[in-house]
Amino acid sequence: MKELVTPYDVEGNVEYDSLVKNFGVDLIDNKLIERIEKLAGEPNYMIRRGIFFAHRDMNWLLDQYEKGNGFYVYTGIAPSGTMTIAHLIPFVMAQWLQEKFDAEVYIQIPDEEKFLTKKNINDLEITHGLAYEDALSIAALGFDKKKTHIFLDTEYAGTMYKNAVRVAKHVTFSMIKDAFGFTNETNIGAIFYTSLQAVGTFIKSVRDKKNVPCLIPLGIDQDVHFRIARDVVGKLGYYKPAIMHSKFLPGLKGEPKMSSSDPSKTIYLNDDPETVKRKINSAITGQQSTIELQKKYGGDPEKCSVCQYYKYLFEPDDKKLEAIFDGERSGKVLAGEHKADLTNRVNKFIENHKRERDRIRPHLEEFMLKD
Amino acid sequence: MKELVTPYDVEGNVEYDSLVKNFGVDLIDNKLIERIEKLAGEPNYMIRRGIFFAHRDMNWLLDQYEKGNGFYVYTGIAPSGTMTIAHLIPFVMAQWLQEKFDAEVYIQIPDEEKFLTKKNINDLEITHGLAYEDALSIAALGFDKKKTHIFLDTEYAGTMYKNAVRVAKHVTFSMIKDAFGFTNETNIGAIFYTSLQAVGTFIKSVRDKKNVPCLIPLGIDQDVHFRIARDVVGKLGYYKPAIMHSKFLPGLKGEPKMSSSDPSKTIYLNDDPETVKRKINSAITGQQSTIELQKKYGGDPEKCSVCQYYKYLFEPDDKKLEAIFDGERSGKVLAGEHKADLTNRVNKFIENHKRERDRIRPHLEEFMLKD
């Protein structure tokens, strides 16, 4: 299958090396990892493990930081249903960046985007409600409410539309058509939408009335929005944003990207413990076809979705992760044990997250940015 | 020259009959004129003279009115500089409709439109300032501030963007490309923009949370926005707006449409008396090439831009207009006399209008609708 990676489609076998080449981004190498660790004062497991594996202009951003010009972090999510654990990756990174670099975080929840791009979402009231659920799930990840601004496009339109128009003047249909997989049959709201996503890259500069560097942690499928935005914001007099790109959390059945539209392959933040157990039990692992073969030859943690879940989100300690991988490789630990352990961790995470959501709920408005 | 009539270009010889056919609108016939006069309680010179010459669904609108379902009036202007007297036509009609049909009036001033569609307008702050000048010029035409709502797209974006998105979902690039003369090199803000213009056709229904009939008086070049809007708003559950189309006030040099981008052919609302005099003196008339020939054969008021100015804006009394036309036809009145008289009338109008602007200025905010 031909590889296709746009914000609206991730199909086929995702070859990250070719994405790096095609998108024109740089790999995060050891030197950059060391520099980030040194400035942050501690390593970040997602960067060390190559989950965030590529970037644009990170060295420029860190130069700015070293000169005393702080940066802010911008990321977001388009609401379409309950968030999955895969959706957490850029937000976990954003929260870490906030903590270690004292960065303000702007989180855009474009509640119109899926309405415009999905045939089955026909009511903006629905995405509006989902947006607030997402805002709560994100706020519950430990963000500092004094330094975190969450906004919905429809509720911050006074600021967003005006600035989106400034972007749009410089973006023709030709420039975006192929990059987004659009045709003449695409609706004009979806065509315009990338202008709003671009505004996040200079929103703090608009609010502060001075140029502030911006760092965007995101899944690499979103890169196209910012390839276009980076060209334009320079023309508007703003810094081009730096970007850190993450890989996709694999699906439970071994798909290259965990899809939020296939419930069986995905864990949602509101799945109950039995559902989580059932889903993880049905996951593809890297183990041999029988217990006897596994004990004899061992398995491959890189092909094991259970091991990948540990790597991406559920075992931040590198040594402990290595022990888990070793158990799989050596054949000493069978799939059932890993699955049971991962199920416990995921369920504990979801339970804690729900508790945090309940705790934050009465304070959510303090995070929200409105006109 | 091929005839081209879109909101962005009016070129060549405008044949109103062929526009009526191509756009699929109906002519305003004597029966409809009588019906409007009867319900209004008085004739309207612009309708009687065929300045407003075509319509969509006016009989439906008047049926609604007779049933006791009031309608509201929606029109607008995209700011690009000082308004010309040609720009006044739909607003003069809107004010009359307000008075005679007790209609609320919504006036959209899309301060982003010319920024998006004109290469030489590169600052939204400029169009924002122009928008307020336009708002003042419109308010000064006698609108009732209790029943008139003027809004800028960027200042009412919380309402406009959300509802524009609802429209945009139903409008593909294919559907608008040819109608607006767009290409793949058109910017994505200009492509999206018609969605915002469509919102005016149901803005009162959104605010009142019930379906309210809408009537739009406009220059026929704007019809395309509403051909598209009418298809969409039906899908959103709103009434299709009724429309009354006006012809273009001819340019002073006999052009089919007075262009606001050529100062010598156009009278601006802030032209000083000497400028008005100079412009009108250089106008093309329908008179013969010499005074002797004119006295002998007379001229043609339909080809005389001076006579047309009387007809469109500066002589509402039909009998007096006929006397002016007769003077031209018979050769009894020479061009110089008509020009001197028209100059007086235009200068008096501008003087009064300026005074009205000054009077309204401190109260302008009472007309403005914001989020």
C-alpha cells in the first residue's frame, strides 16, 4: 500500500525515515538530545527513546532559550470523540516542557475541524461538548493553570479569525491542495482551516505584542500544517515555530497508528477496566506462536504492541523498560504476564486520570482562553 | 468585451436582461411593484424606475409579511476606501424598507474581504478603520438605531465564524470557483469568505432562535454569494432569503458601473464642493456635440450620466424627473445647466450627510453589534 501521511489520513506502512526525507525535517540526534537534557536538567524518556524523533529548528530555539528569550509551547487536538491514550503523547511532552523550561502552554482545540472534515459529524454543538471533555482530559495531565491557556476556535474566534485571515492572504489553494490531499470537491471550510491552525504558532506574540519563540510538539502527520505556517508567519514578521515530531503509538493489532475510529484497536480514556483487559488481551505481541517456541526462541519487543505501550507511555524508567524487553526477547516472560501487568498499569493510569479530571472540573474555566 | 459580472469584477457592457437570464432571477413586474406599494403605503422611486429591477422570492416574502411574519433586511459593504454615492443605493432602500415595513436591519461590514481580495490592501487595521467610517456613513442615512445592527466580521467573529463554518461544510471549491472567477491561485481566505456573507441571511434567525424571513437589497454583482447561500441555508433549516437586485449607478464617463477605484469617474462622500463640481462638469451627457445641434435635435437622457444621477439618487419625484428628462430631450436645457443644478444637489447632499455623520458619531456604538 502506498504510504500516505496527511492530517486526514495515515495509511499503509509508515516509514519514518522516508517521512523525514519527504517532509524535510531533521532527525533528533544524540548531540541534540544531550543539549535538551542539559538545559532541562533531566532526561526525557520520550526523546531518548526516539518517540519524539525529528524536529525543525530546535537548535535555534535552544539558542534563544540560552539567550534568555523564553519560548512558549503550542499544541492541540481536534475533538472527535473521547481521547485515546495515543492522543496524550504531545500533551505529556508539553507538560514536561512547561515544567522544565518554565514555558507557557497554549492548547488549541479546534472544535470546527472534525465537523468540517468528517461526514458523520454534523453538529457543532457535539464537537463543542467534546472539546470541553478534551480540555478537561488535558488539564488533568498536570499542567500549571497559571501558565496554560486552552482555547476552542469557536470561543476564541475574535482573535483566531482575524489572525487566520492574515495568514490566509498568503496561502493559495495550490499551495495546500496536494499536501492535505484536497480536491475541488473539498469544502471551503476545510480548505480555510489550516489558517486557524497556523495562528497558534504566533498567538502568544499577538497577545504579548512582541515576538516570542514557539515550540510545537506534535504527531508527524500534523507537520504539513506548519510547513505552510512557517512560510507565512515569517512574512507576517513572526519567528518560525520550532517543532518536535513524534511517531505514532502503534495500534493494539500492530497497526502503524492507533486509530481513534476503530474502538477494538484503541484504548480510550474512559474505557472501563474490563474493556481495557479485553483489548490488551487481544493485542498482537512479538512472541512466537506457541508457549514452547516462545520459551525456546524468545520474541521481538519491537514488533510487540504490548512492549510498545510500555515504551511510549507506561514505563518511563529506561532500565525497567529494558528488563521488560529482555523478558520478551529471552522468552522468560510470556505474553500473558506482560498483558496482565500492562492492563494493571493502564487501568491504574485511567483511574488516576479520572480522579484528576474530577478534581480539575470545577477549575477548568481558569484554563480556558476566550475573547 | 465579454461581459463579466462577479463580486470581484464588473467588466464590459452590462446587459441586465442577460444577467437576469444567466443568474436565474425574476424581473420586478408591474404587479409586484403595485403589491409592494400597497403594502408599504407609498411608492418607492427606485423600484418604480427599475433601479431595483430584479428579485428572488419577493412574492413569498410579501406573503409572509401579510401573514404577520415580519421580515428583516440584510445588506452590507466591504470597506476599501471612502464610500461613493453609488454605494448608497442598497442602504437607501434598506432604510426605506425599515421605515415602511417596520423591519430590523442588519448591516454587515466585512472588514476582511478587501484585505483578502485586493493586493494593495495589506493591513487589517486599515480596513478596520475604514469599516467604522462606512458604519458612520450608513448610520447617517436615517436608520433607526433601535432596529439597526451594524457589525464588522472581525468584531462579531464569535458569531460569524461558527455560523460560517456551518455554511462552509456544504460548499465545495467546485461550487464557487467559476461563479467568483477563482483559480487555484486564489488565497484560501478569499475562498472561504462567501461563507461569512451567507451568515447574514440567517443571522437574525440565529439570534432570535426562530426562523425569520430575510430580504436583501443589493447590487446584482453580489447575487452569486446568495445563489450559493440560498442552496445552503435551506439545508441548515432556515428560510432562503428574498433578494431585490439593483442596477449599477453608471460612472460619470458613461461606464456601466461607477468604479470606486477610479477617483475621476466617481463621487465620494467626502469630496469637497470644488471636486464635485469638476467631476460633474467633466461628465458625459447624452447631448449633441454642439449647443446648436442640441437646441435643434435634443439629447438622450438614458445615455446621459447627469440625468442618470438624478434618476438614481437626486430627484425622487417622478414628475420633476420627467421634467428634467424632457428638458434634455427637447434641447431646451443645455448640459451646463443640468450639471450646475446636479452639482448643487450633490454638494447639498454631501453637506447634510456630513452634518448627520457628526451628529451620529457620539452614538455610533449604539448601532454596533459585537460578540
